[in-house]
Amino acid sequence: MTARTAAGLTTGLTTGLTTGLTGDRLYEVLLVEDNPGDVRLVREALSETDRRVDLHVVGDGEAAMSWLRSPGPGGRARRPDLLLLDLNLPRRGGLEVLADIKADPALRRIPVVVLTSSAAEHDVAGAYDRFANCFVTKPLGLEDFVAAVREIARFWLRSASLPRG
């Protein structure tokens, strides 16, 4: 169900389930994460929500910016409804990616949730200084991690009003 592009981007992982509560709305989520275990847990958590989610996964900061700046289906700009961003990434760190997104008028409205193992005050402050919408430290336990991602999805994909396009 995944497709690899020439840039090595993984796209098109549809993980959500339709429950009748969500109508036809399909939410696009971009996960920027280099840890395959964390990718699997995020996928699992999103599949347990009542939202239909099309999860796109990239493994480094350069790939994230490439994905965001490349044309999507039908040549339209890619604008996920939510971006989950790890800070400790190869090639380009999460704080740099966040700064690039929020400095770009075409990208800055994308809600960015920093989801990282760091709880360091300089990372928290650095993320908010670069206009992160939320900062969540990854819980250590598997069940707690999945629960945290479900709570993020519940808020951002159910309660929050999101910009379109």
C-alpha cells in the first residue's frame, strides 16, 4: 500500500477506519519520523481513531521539505491537515524544518505538532519560538505512546478547526 518516489518518500499509507461519524472527510497527516518503531506506533494509534487518515511518512527533514514543496495529486500543492514532527532527524533537524515551514507563507498555516523524545527546555522553547502549534514529549511506554497520539488526533482532527488547502 506504500509507494516510494525517486526522492525516497513514503506516501499513501491510508491508516484510518471509517466509522460513520466522520462522513467522507479524509484527513491528510504528514509524519516526519526516522524511527520505524515510532512510525508503526503512530500508524496503529491513528487506525484506532474515528477519523479516516491518509498517513504520509518521511524519514528526514530534507524529505519533509521536499514532500511539502512537491506537487500532490492533480498537480495541487500538498497541504496536510496535520504535521507530526520529530526533532532528532537526519539531514535536517526538526527545529530547522519547523522554522522553514513557519517562514513560508504557503506552508505556515499547517498545524505542526512536535512529537519528540526530548523534554529539554531548550527544545520546548525552541519549538514554540519557531511557532510550533504544540509540543508533546513521546511517552516511554508503548500504550502511553499510542494513547498520546490518539489524543493528538482527537484534538487536531475532531475538535480543532483546520485551514483548508
